[in-house]
Amino acid sequence: MEKKVLDFIGKENLITPKDTIICAVSGGVDSVCLLHILHSLKYSLVLAHVNHHKRKESQEEELSMQRLAKSLNIPFELLDYYDEHKDNFQAMAHHARYSFFKALAKKYNTSIIATAHHLNDQAETILMRLIGGSNLYGYAGISIKKQEEGFTFVRPLLCVSKEEIYAYAKKKNLTFFEDSSNASDAYLRNRIRKNILPLFAQENESYLTKIQEFSILAKQSFHFIRNQSINYLDKLNNIIEVSSFRDMDIALQKDILCLLFERYELEKNNDIITSCLRLIQNNQNKTISLKENYFFYVTYGKAYIEKENQIDLFEKALDLNKPVQIHDQYLLYFSKKNPQNNAKYLKLCYNDLKLPFIVRNKKEGDFIKMSYGNKKVARIMIDEKIPVKQRNQIPIILNRDEEILWVYGLAKSKAVINQKDLGDIYLVCEEMTYDK
């Protein structure tokens, strides 16, 4: 079996002769065989063992792995893992293991980490993901080689079956341990192994090879699509142009959205991706609330994800001698002189002022009296194509009678316009800028 694994390593360019390999060894038959095969092929190895302290055999397994490392004259590294997370133990333990392997790779100045996944693991994983749901990459199962944070995870046994591994262990008279939980029907993987895969074997003795061929083809297809997605989002700085996006193939559309979610480290599933697609297809100026205060926006021909900064609602009084500052963004004040800078202003009649004025965010139902009749403030902002996330930042100025005089930068009331020729005082609004 050594030659079969060596040929596979060469074909997939998994390891070079100069590499040091962090070999994850649980003590089970798969990982023990992997270690012996790599050692027989003269690779430089480090035996990395994790003791989860979940079974009474754990201590015996640890001591056995120490003895194995010593007999092969290779370093032994141990992670003693204690965790009381009953509901999420598997995920937490997985994270701890892989963090341990990465730390060892740094310690031994290597990037190569080898795990003992084999063809039966591949078949079980693919069926589990088909049952539970995934994307094209997930349905492809376990990667033969995977880059992650500068580390390379390799699976040299993804060319052999469990049956071949047992045969090798018997031939070499290897000592290994069986995990009793592997026989429990409480786990989906075990039920697939015991009840479903034997049916595949009845139909085709080469089913493991065929499933691996599917995995490789699915991975290749995914990477072809993913490269196009990367180019698209990189070119547009993680913004989707609705017009070009809607002409794309649906597979590429879905992957662009998946990649966008991944770049913001947001959870994704088929329902949320479908909802985002529907908004883009309809080109609706709407928003989908995501987790962690992120939102998916479709607005005026663009779609993107952005974290919503909590905007403090503001409502402040403005009098003749009381300037008002809004969020370090706007400064409002009265002046007897026409402003000489680029500030926007209202020209008002001093005798008609109804002070104090109020400066606040827009509110539902706000309207302003225009020369042609009343118009809702929300409609003004929509017509002016103000993005949803910016609408609450625009100052609304009202007089003492709560009559809206000015939607800053967008609309002045009929009363204000009628005072223009009679005006003798200015209400100025400066947009504040700072040197960087």
C-alpha cells in the first residue's frame, strides 16, 4: 500500500521529500497506518495526539502513542483537552485540535498537516452533506489538499478504502484502538456506514472510487466558478452591479453571494441566499437584516453587505445664539451675513421666525408644504435616490409650530421660498470636514 499512497502523493502534489509533516494520530487504525506508511516512505514526521479525556481508554491510548513515537524515533506532541461544553463539544474539540496542529506546524517550521481521512470517510461525508444540505463545495466532501491560513492540510489516504487500511494494519501487526462510539446508531455517520453504504456496494463494488471521482469533479467545478466570483467581487470592491449580475448564470450568481457572505464571515444558507437573489432580480430598494448588525442592501442598482453603525436619533433646539452640532457632521447656526463658504442656507425674515427651531431626524409621516402641495419627506428621499442607510442622518428643520421648513440639501418649504426676497437673516448649515 505504500506505493499506492506514494503515487497518490506525487500525483496530487501533497508533500515534498524535504517537508516535515505534522501527522494527526488519534490511535485508531486509520491514523496509525498513516503514520507508519509515511514513516516507511522516509518522511520527516511529528506525531500529534489529542487526549479528549472522554473515554476510560484515553490514557492508555496516550501512553501507546508515546511509545509508538519513541519506537519510530520521532517527536511526540500532546494536547490535553478538557472541555465541559456538552451541547457543542464536537465543534469546540474540532477547533481545539486544528489550532493545536497549526501551532505545531509553526513550532516545527512547516506548513504540512496530514490527517487520515480515507475513501469510506469521503463517501460518508458526502452523503451526510447531501442529507443535511450544503453548497457545491460542501457536497464535494473532503478535500485531498486544502490551504488554510498559510497551512496545507493533506489527506494521503484518500486513495484507499477502510478495508485496505485494516489489511495493512494486520499485515504489519500494528497496534491500534477502536473507538466504541463508532458502533453507536446515535450518530448519522455511523448509520450511513452500517445501513446505506452496504447497499451502494451491492450495486457497484467500485462505488468508493466513483464517489471520489464525483468529489474531484465537484471540486473542480466549484473552483472554476469560485475564481469567476473572486474576480467579480475584487473588481467591484465587494459590490454587486444589479444590471450585469442579473444576466449571469444562476450558479455564478449564487456563488458570488456565498463568497460575499464568506468575506464578511456571516452565516449563510439556501434560504438567505434565495432571498437576496429575489431582491436583486426584482431590483427592489429593500434591506435584509442579517446577524451581528449586518444588512444586505439593494439600492439604486447596487447590492452589498454593510454593518449598520447605530445612528443616535437626534432632536435639538436651535435659537439665535445657540448653534447646533449634529454627529460631528453638521453645524447649524443663524447669521446676519450671507455665508461666503459653500455652506447651504435658508434666507428668512427675522420678524417671522418662530423660535426655537428644532433640528431632528426624519419621522414616519413627515411632510413638507411645497408650492404645488404637500409632499412626504420619505418620497423626497426616494426620488433623490438617497440610500436607505443615509436617510436618518439628514437634518430636518422645523419651526416652533412643528412645520417643516427644510429637508437639508433636498427641499425647502413654500413658506421659506416666499420669504426669500424679504429675508434679512440666514439659517446656515455647514458640513463639517477635517484634515486627515
